[in-house]
Amino acid sequence: MLSLKNSLKVLKKTKALLDGHFILSSGLHSPRYIQCAKLLSYPKISNKFVQSLAKKIKKKIKKIDLILSPAMGGIIIGYEIGKILNKETIFCERVNKKFTLRRGFEIKKNSKVLIVEDVITTGKSSLECVKLIKKSKARLVGFACLIDRSKNKKLRNKIISQVKLEIPTFNKKSLPLSLKKIPITKPGSRFLK
């Protein structure tokens, strides 16, 4: 498995770990941003990340019927994990700001579903995916992601990740002066119109 030290080197080398002032898709501000799309633009390098994550998933979860990923960021990771684990992989996407299954995708009743994302920060997307699983009367078996930077107590101990990062986030009212001085970047796909 890929060590934390080597994982961080790869994230910096591929410019997937950025420093600055970012507004995350959650609306929170952060001095660091993880852009997994940059990591994934190097398939050979990102394969090491995904292989390592797949090994961790195999160790912790014995039975998976389906992998569900939220669009946009989770699609590639979900597909790659599905390929390694030989599992059906689908994704949900936002329609009128709400995750839904389209394209003929379905979650079968009683199936065991793993949610796979690129990065989990607030857990909002993952928890929205859980609603789809419950609505289908299926069973959630866990969450997996390349980068876990969550502080969400509902998810905290249920996430299997390749890298766990402690990166501070702030609401607009509690921004530190050092962050206020840096121009804001809104990198997340949730802001696209």
C-alpha cells in the first residue's frame, strides 16, 4: 500500500494539493484544496492511489454488490474501484440541486452498496447518496474515498480512505486575517452553471 508520505508527495507533484484561499462546494473557506482531477490526469500515478485504496476496502468490507458515486468527482474513482473489485458501478447526478439516478441506473432492493468519492469534506454528497440507498431499500456498507478531510461525526469512523488530511475550514464570519488577504478561488464543480 502507498504510505501517507508517498501519497502526499504524489499529490504535490501532480498539483492535486493546492495552497491558497478556496471556497469549497460546501461554502466553507479553506487554505488548501484537493483537486483530484489533477491527480487523475496522470493515470499511471493515480493507479497506485486507487490500487492502494482498493486493498484497504477489501480488508474492511467483505460483501459489496454495487458501487455508487456522486457526479462529478466520484465517477472516475468509483469506476476504477469497481474495475479492481469486479463490481457493478453507477453514479448519481444533480437534477434541480438534488442527487438522482438517471441513465437507467438503479439500486436493487437489499443490495449492499459502497459509496465511493474522490474527496470527502463535509460529507454532504455522501449523505445525499445514502438517501438514494435507503429509498431503494438497499444497505449501505460504507464510504470510501481517495482523500478524507472530513470532520462529520456521522461519517468519521465509517470512511475508508487512501489519505486522511487535517485541513482547517472556516465559515465566512470566522476567516483568519491571513486567509482574508488571499484572493478567493472557487474550484468545485457545484458552482458551475
